[in-house]
Amino acid sequence: MASSLPTLPRVLPSSSSKPSSPFVKFISPTLKTTTSTSLIPSSISLSSRRTSSIIPRATASSSSEVSNSLAKTTFHGLCFVLKDNIDTDQIIPADKATIFPSNQQERDEIGSNALSGLPDSHKPRFVEPGEIKSKYSIIIAGENFGCGSSREHAPVCLGAAGVKAVVAQTYARIFFRNSVATGEVFPLESEVRVCDECTTGDTVTIELRDSGGLLSNHTTGKQYKLKAIGDAGPVIDAGGIFAYARKMGMIPSPSVA
């Protein structure tokens, strides 16, 4: 059955007057790629009705809260430090990603398995046994974070576990795109290799601005500049690509029974 949702022509503001494709061509100032990339993951269709049942990250409460610039955004908490090439099987093992959460119970379940694919030798665990949330709200990593599968479960499980942002040296393009599309976490890029200077359990604060950001490690007293996230920021801040499109009036909001 064909969906009643109209085709989404564009989710990000542009000064170009040229006709656009149904998908958004997005070039992040912080993500080094050789080609433009759609913000919509390959496994998400604009005509799919299943997206309406997904339990997303909290979204803005009114359209006035959504703008084309990233307002002052601050995250504070404990950090969990990883190194290079953390793939999606370490973030969420394939056998734990058999469903996409359509209710809070399923969302809690997938959150409880966040980073459960890390080797048993990796201590401490990101989510303690029997818990559904992690005490670490910020992840700090090295190069190529989120490589591997194209499943959106990777950023979703992190968001469900309570993660607000990931600070990595570089990202796998698919993880970056899925993070923006789902609005689950902010994939931020550091200017230096922060993962070598922070330790799991350090207390950190991230302050975001349109021009970039700042990570402050209160445990060590050091500060690190973060690269600007660009036009992806307001989409994540709104709660993902569909929430952003609804707030901007590009697609209709779900009717209330």
C-alpha cells in the first residue's frame, strides 16, 4: 500500500535554487568524504510506515524551538573511553539487534545491550548487568568509530542507554549519517586525539556552538576544541530527520486519535 506521506524534498536549508533530488545531499564540514551523502539511511524509506512507531530521542516541544542554527547545547557527565575501529558489532551485536524498538520496553532492552560486543577483558562494562542505562553519557573514541554494518541500531542503542554525544577522531560515514537521521546522539569530531588523554570515569562537559565546540575534562583540567557539526546539528537537536521535517512543516505531524 502506498504511503500517504509526501516525498520530502529537502531537510536542510540551502541557498541554491537548483532542483533537488528526493534525498538530501549533505556535506559535513567535519566529516571527510569524497562524495555528498544522503542523511537518510539506506534502510529507511520515506514511504515506510514503520518509522511512525519508533520511540525516538526526546524532541523539541514546539516549532519555535527548531531553527536553522544550533543553539547553545551543553552535555555534562562521565565519559567512557574507547580506541580505534569500534565497529557496529561491538556497539550492538547482531543477535541483539533483531528488532527496531517500537515501544519503551524494547527500547530499554536494546539500550541495555549497548557496547555489549566489546571483549570481556574490557573493563568496566558500559552497561552493568541487570541495568538498562549506562552511567556514562559521553563516549570518547579514536579513528573510524562506527565502522561495519549499516544498521541504525548502533546509534539507537547508544541513545537508549543514555548517551548524549560521541567525541571521536573520525567516523565511519554510515554511523555519522545514521546518528543524524535518528537524532539519537551527536557525532562530534575532535581536533586532536582526545582518547589518549582521557580515562573512563573522567567528568567532562561538552559545549556546542554553531562555530564549533569545547570539551572540558574536569578531572584533568584540560580542554579540547571540537569541530563544528554544521547543518547536521539542528536536525539532531530536533530529534532526527523526520522530527526536523515535521517541525519545519515539510511533512505533516501524526494525527492524534
